[in-house]
Amino acid sequence: MVGLVSADGLVGFLSEPDPELKIFALKALDAQVDLLWTEIADSIDRIEALYEDESFPERELAALLASKVYYHLQEYNESMVFALGAGKLLNLDHGGEFEETIISKCIDTFISISASPKTQNAAQTANKAPRLNTSFPLTTNGATSTSAGLTSPITPFSQSALPSKSLLSRQDSISLETGGEDTGAYPSELTLVVQRGVQKQLQAVIERLFEQCFREKRYRQVVGIAVEAKNLDVLRAAILRASEDEKKTEESSRSGEELMEYVLDICMSVVQERAFRNEILKLILELLNGIPSPDYFSIAKCVVYLNEHSMASEILRQLVEKGDPRSLSVAYQISFDLYDNSTQEFLRKVRQEISQLIPASNESESQDTEDDGSAAKETDSLLQNQEGTVNSSNSRRLGSREEKHKLSEDAQAALKSIGDIIDGVNSIQLNLEFLYRNNKADIAVLNKIKDSLEARNSIFHNAVTLCNAFMHAGTTHDKFFRDNLEWLGKAVNWSKFTATAALGVIHRGNLTQGQKLLAPYLPKDNIAGVGSSGSVYSQGGSLYAFGLIYANHEGWAVDLIREHFTKATEEVVQHGGALGLGVAGMATGDEGIYNDLKAVLETDSALNGEAVGLAMGLVMLGTGNMKALEDMIRYAHDTQHEKIIRGVALGMALIMYGRQEAADELINGLLGDPDPTLRYGGIMAIALAYCGTGSNKAVRRLLHVAVSDVSDDVRRVAVLSLGFILFRKHQSVPRMVELLSESYNPHVRYGATMALGISCAGTGLDEAVDLLEPMLKDPTDFVRQGALIALAMVLVQQNETMNPKVGIIRKTMQKMITDRHEDAMAKFGCALALGIIDAGGRNCTISLQTQTGNLNMPGIIGMAVFIQYWYWFPLSHFLSLSFTPTAVIGVDQRLEVPIFKFHSNTRPSLFDYPPEQQVKADEAPEKVKTAVLSTTAQAIRRAQRREKQQRRESMDIDQTPATPKVSTQHLDNMDVDETEVKTEEEGNDRVKEETPTEAPKRKAEKEKVGYELENMSRVLPAQLKFLTFPDPRYEPVKRPTGGVVVVLDKTPSEPREIIELRASRETKLAAAGETIQDRINAAMSALEQPAVAGTFGGAAAAAGVLTAVDEDEEGAEEAPVPNEFDYYSDTVED
């Protein structure tokens, strides 16, 4: 058909009474609509009238033409509605721009229709949640105070007014959460679809799209639409269809399993609403349980997030009852994963349920451990706790008691081993052994830092102590203390507290020897007539260290620290005891410990109040306990001490860890308070409640506070908290904080540095390094401090092959630490950075999520408390909780570590240790060489040529000369001179000959790709994807994700070699003397003795120094009065 120039004639046919003419006109206009739509648009009402006329035979053709006209007019909602009315005439397979646009609008409309009821139900459920009874006044617009209700002068361009600050009252649309279009599009779509009655047509189009995706095996697209639409029926259908298609195909494929893993991944990383996430996880659990051979590791991941401890114990029981080696290995691997990803409360419940499946044999177990005092103490306390729990649950577990006798002896032994794994003993011991064996800490760097910083300055002493603690975290290597007792003796007051607590970081995880190690430091019970010996600072620090050794490992250690804490009368000891209780009893939710801490808090002591408030939050971590929150809010308003308010505010934020929307009411109340310290706590509550979610509303709130709050502290922590929210999307953080890093406010710049460090920790991200490196020259000292610490976090375990800037930055740090003109704050940050970048003997990284992708609760909490070093240096030790050993540790069915090798398909230098730094000693000034004139040099050369000529002429004489009378000394000198000249000439010739030939040899040497690694070797997270296990005997039961990997021994009857665990050795106690001189003598004698105490010689030797009472310490005994003596004056009285 020849192209039309004008549509006037055809448009006129639309008014004719003859239907045939109308149909002809519609067909002709439809063929030329892309060219003539401007003229057709004037008559769109006629086309719509034809579509609405039910007697017209080609209504669908009229609808298609109207849809295309509206498409060109960019009225996409109208275009979609008429396209749905076109029915079969709408060819979605055509692939043009019009069809793609209609498909996109149909999907968006389907999502909005399907998700809107879910959103309303979720809002109603949130409103029915327990309300927090606080004293925060509410204003009419929902804000919690007048200051919170003010409108910001900065209004987003996309909105006519600033949205409400309330995270609950703001109605975030689906498009906002998923990065879609304008929020006003969905209501108009819904209205049009309902008015025109095309819901069935829309559903038909969506079903056609889904079926097309299924035929082309694009299941992930259907899953994405289902998740956005919050439609679990579609999600279920996609997963089942993938499983059915997998069974039909003859080729071996994992499409069903891969799709399940994909759903689980987007559920944990993309879905932001907690209620909907739980619904998806329950659906996944239901589908997995219906498979004959389910993926138990995915089930365990869902179980942990849903807090279904009963299901976890049931899975373990089923696997053990199967009895085959593979099922037992899977059960052990799940147990290791449960310990890495669960809270203490969850693990305690699983242990209790497993223990009820085993016949009572605890009495015999306790008898076996009576020979060791500490072990008996641990067993007794555990037995008491277990007995109380068992007695309280007798009525609920009658059925499980009958099943005990059905288990075989092998099954009972396996369950007992599983109980030990879930208790954490095996994982902690294996990580300790790995760090002990592979320690590569560069002690020369540490000594250089010590020599460069004046020890009598407390900030520098703390810096060296923290650097040593981080560098040797978990390695049990405390030789630095042993070799530097004189430096250690300069620690006074709180520096002594920090140094003693550093032992807890160095020996973290040494469960068997922890009590013996710290015995000289712990508070002693008063004996009749004799006071408690030792410094109160070392006593408080020892309780803190004790908690760090047993961090996140509830047991008898908590009872011991609690006993010392309740008996303590010194505030310093209470301070250390509170920190130890908090870190050891983390997330236990123990009401008894909470009440003990609360009693000390109400004494209103500023010295221990901050630590007690923090410990209360650690014990109730993530529980959302309303009663605890109400008590803490009330006391924060009653007290006048800023330190107590800060500790309580941080404690409230810890209680709301991971609670997301449930924490919004508390967040609104704290951010609306006039006290900046409580607003600081509100920001920390956002960071911890929404950590790792990437929530848009949380990020929006933080950015608004970062540019609007009047307090520098609040603005600093608001920028810093972006790192906690976005660490799973760390690539987006540098772009987000780029402008903030150039702010006029140094506190905002510091926050930008730490946000980069927290979110990009261990990644070596180039964009983060490029932003941080110029900030090393910032004019403000604490900004340089933050840049140094952040760079160390980003570049931890990076070598020059992975990131070429590592060497330059390390040299810059070493130069800054020795620069006499550098500020103290920057030097402090530099010392910490040099310890962090070599964390755990260069075998640890900083990770806020576990190897399996879950939130690393101890790591996140450790980082959140570490950043409080701004106010209190001893809190820096909490960073050790974020250190994650990077190892692959293979254990077999006997839970022993066999000797075998696995293969890494990379070059050895790619993931190798960074080279040790060459620290140059201070050289003495050299003597300046005497200047030699050119005329003198020419005369020397002439003399040498003359002498050589004479020597040659004397060789031509063939007569026997008379023996000259020359002294032997002269002869010796001549021989030496000739030899030196000859050697020098030969050496010059050799250099000339070898220089051109050496270069090609070096270029020819190429590094081989692929090398073998021993079991219990250092393997970086980025290296895991290159690992293979070619050993025919040992096969991992799952893809290695780092940490402990259970391997299946295919030939268990054959002999094998195992790795002996020797990290936990017997500790030699250092008896604390009564006087300072006794303690120093004991420490010096410990130096002279051979190192029979194994690795713990440093702690034993340091005990004499650190436990000594300082001369100016408050409450210390006064020096003895000297004997009487006569006094003679030099002055003569008149």
C-alpha cells in the first residue's frame, strides 16, 4: 500500500454509518499510525467510541489503534489499558518499542495490584506491634518533638514537600523500594484498570509472559517479578516448574537447586521488609522439605533466620539417625554453620533439645573432669544451668525422653559431638590453632612504633598496646610484653587497664588456659586482715580480658566474671567487669545479668556508668526487650552524667540490633530528643537496626541528619553509619560519600572516612583507596587519623599484586609514625592502622558478614563499639570481634584435622602474604670523604701506568737476579695490593659480562599457575572460587566457603596422619608479689628462665609489672615512713 500523505480522508470514514468503511479506515490507520498519529490524535474520541460500542464487530482493532495513538502521546497508562482491550490482536512477540513498553507497564501494574494489599496488611501488623511506653512527646504531625517536626529547607526536587521524618508514617511505595518510577503512577494505573474492567486481560498477558519465560528457562525473571509483587503463589509455581523441567531433561542440571539458591540470596539481600522475608523463607522451607534429598545447608540458613531452633535440632537428629558417613558429615557441617551464624540464645536452645535425646550420663562426664579444677568448675556450672532448664521443660518434652532409648551408641556419641560443636569449642580451638601456626606478624614494625612513640605519654602507650593486640589477635603470641617489660612498666592507671585487657585480645579463644593465664591479674578475695593485692586497674582490665577471651561464648566464664562484678566495690573493677560481662554474655538475654548491671547503674557513678549501660545493651542484644528500653530511657532522662547517657543510648541501639521496622518508634523518639547524646544513640539505632539491609529510607534519614543536625557528634556518626547500612553494597559507598569527604566540617569528613572503612573493609576497593589517600594530608589531625584507620581496614590482607598501592601506603604510615612534627592524634591512628592492616598475624580479615552470607553479629557489634574509641580508648579492643580468620580447615568424621593437600588454580604471588617491611635502623653519621682534585687523579693514573710498564719490562729480563733484601712486611703489602688490583679488575670485567645476560633470564622466568596448599592454610575469600580438592580420599561435603569444612573420608579404614593441636598448652602461673620490687624481680627472673611456659611467657612475665600498684593510684597504700634521723641546716642563725 502506498504511504498516505494525510489521514483526513480515513478519519472521515470513522463517522460513516457503514461498518465496512469504519473497519477499512481502522485497518488503514493502524498500518500508518507511526506516521500519521498527530492527525489521528484529534479524532481519538471517535476511536474510543467505536471500542466502547459493543455491537461493533472490530472493537479490538479500535482498541489497538487507540493504544498506539496514546503511546505516541506518551500517555502510557491509557495506552496499556486500551492494549489490554485489544485482546489477541496485541502481538507481544513482535519485539518493537510499542510492545516492550506495553509489557513493561503491564508488569508494573501487576506488581502494584498484587503488592498493594500486602503493603496495607504489613502496615496494620506493624501498628499492632507492642508499643514502647516512653516519655517522648508526640506532635500533631507524628514527630516526636518540636525539633523533629520542623521542615527542612532542603526539599527533594521530586517532591513538593519534605516527607515525614517518621520511618513508620512514611508510605514508601513499591517503586521507591525497587528503584522504580514516580510514586503517582500506580494509583492512576489501578484506577484505570478497575474502571475499564481489564483485570482478566492483564492477568492473561502476565500468564503469557510467564509461560514464555518458562519455555525459555528464564525462571529468574519470573522470580524477580513475584518477589516485587509479593506474590508467593507465582514464586511457588516458578520453583516447582524449574524442578519439574529439571527432572524431564536427560542431561544432569542443577536448575532447580540454583534457582532455590537464587531465591534465598535475593530474599536475604534484596527484600527489605522483615515480615515478607519471613514468608518467603517459610515457603522455601516448605518446598525444601518436600524434596526427597533436600539441600540441608539452605534449610539451616532459613532456620537460623526464622529462629526455628526446634527445626534445627530435628534436622540434626534426622541426619544422625541415618547413620551413614555422609549424613553424619553433613550434620557436623550444619553444626559448624549454626555456630557461625546464630546467637547464643538460639544455640543454647538447640543444645538443650539435643541433650534431651541423649541418656543421662552427665555424672560420669563430670567425674572424668574432676582432675582439672577449672574444667570441673566449668562442668559444674553448666550442669546447674542444664538441670534448671531440663526441669522447667519436663512437661513439654515427655515425648522426646522416650526416643532416647531408640538411639544407638554411635548416634548418641555423634549427638554429643554435635553438642560440643554447637557450643563453639571445636571452631574456636581450630581457629586458635590456625592463627598460632601461621602467625606472620612483623615484630620489627611493632618495635619501630614503640621506639618512635614516647611511652610516658598515655595516648602513645595505648597506641602501641592496641597495635600489638591487633597484630597478634588470637595468635597467643605475647612475646612483645616479655621483651619490653621496662616499656610496659611505664603504663599507669587506665593505660595499665588497656594493656591488661590486650591480653584478652591476644589470647582470644584460648578457652582451656584462659583462667590460668589471667589468674595473677584477677581480683583476689580478701583474706582476714589482708587487703586485696594488685592494682585495681589491672584487676578491672583482667575481667575485661577474660570476657574477650570467652567472647560470645556463654558458659562458666560468665558466672566467674559475674561473681567478681557483684563483689567488687572499686569502680574501676566494676567498669572492667561490666565490659567483660557484656562481651562474654552477648545476646544471651539473661535477666539476672541485666538486673545486676542495672543495680550498679543506679548508683549513678560516671566512672562505671558508661560501661554498665553498654553492657546492658550487649546482654540484651537484638532482643527488642521493651522493659529494658523503658528503664534505660527513664534513667537517661534522670541522670546528669553525659558518660552514662552515652552508654545507655548505645545500649538501647544494641537492643534494637537487626529489628528493622520494629525499631522505628525508638529511633523517632531518640532523634527528636533535645539532648545530642540521645540523638547520637538514635543514629546508632538506625545503623544497627538496619545494618546490611541497604534500606533506602534509612539512608535517606542518615543523609538528612548529616547535613541538618546542629551537633558535630551527631553529624559525624550519621555519615559514619552509612557504612553499616550499605556494607553489602560497598561499591556504591564511595560515590555516595564523595561530596561529604570534601565538606567544610572536619567531623563530616571523618565520618566519610570511617564509612568507607566500615563498608569496604577487606575488599581493597580502588575507588575507596582513591578517596582516602588524599585525606592523609587533611589539615585536621583526627581526619588524618580516620583516613589511616579506614585505609588499614580496606587494605587488610591485600598485597601489591592485588592492589599496587599497598606498599606505598604502608611506607607512608611508617613515615608518619616517625615524624616528630606529626600530631599525636594522627600518630595514634597510624599505630592502630599498622596493627589493623596486619591483623591476627596477617591471617585475619575484617568481615561484617559470615562466609555463608548472613550477618556476622559479633563482627558488626565489635565494629559499632570500636568506633566509640573517640570517647574511650579501651573500647578499641572490641574491634577484635570483627577479625575473621581466613582459612580452610578440613576436619573428618572423627572431628580431627587430617593431613592432606588441596589445589589453588592461581599464581602463588596473587594471594601471598605481603613481604615483611625492611625497617632501617638509625645509622650513625658517616665520615665525609676527602675531596680529590682532577689533577691529582691524573697524576695517580700516570703513576699506575708507569709502574705497570716497569713491571712488564722487568719480566722480559731472563737472568737470575740477586736476592734483594726486602722486608717481609713490604712484600706482604705488595702482594695484597696486587691481589686487590687484580680482583678489582676481574670484578669489573665480570660485571660487564654478566649484566647483559642476567636481564633476559629474569624476564624468561614465569610464575606457574596453580599450586598445592596444606590443610589449615591461609585462603582469602577471593581465593575460594579457585580451590579444588583433587585428593581422592577426602571430599568436602559442600562447596568450601572458608572456615571449618567437613571432609568425607572415603577410606576410613586406611592409616592416616593428623595435625596435632598444640596451641593450647599448659600455662605457667606467675605469682604476684606483695611489693612492687617483688613483682619486678619476679618479672625479671621470668625473663632469665627458659620459655617452659610455652607461648604464654609474655603474660606471666608481664604480671609482675601490670599488677604493681602505682605510686599515685587512688586508694593505694602509702609509702612506709623512713626511720628517724637528725637534721642539720647549712644556714647559721644569727
